[in-house]
Amino acid sequence: MSWVCDKCKEKLVKSKVNVTYLGGHFEVELLKCPKCNNVFIGEDLALGKMLEVEKGLEDK
């Protein structure tokens, strides 16, 4: 399945992007629009890995 940018109608491509989350800076590979640079964060990442990181930081 290919994801398409709703704004530009361009096919999203995998690209390394810099993400800032809860004060941490990470470089991760995500789907990104080659035209407008909007990044797609899927449900599995938003509700999975990011939630795990958030809970881990709250416990500290």
C-alpha cells in the first residue's frame, strides 16, 4: 500500500527525519512528502513506540 500526501497528492517516500519528543531528539526513518516535507506518523508508532517512551520517561 502506498501513502499519498493529502495536501500535495505526492507519493510519500521513506526518509530520515529529526524528531523532537518530550525533550529528546531522535533521527528516525518515516514516510515524508518529497514536496512539502510533511511527515506521516502511523498509528502503530503513535500508540506503540511513542507511548512506551512516554511511559518510560514518566517513571524516571
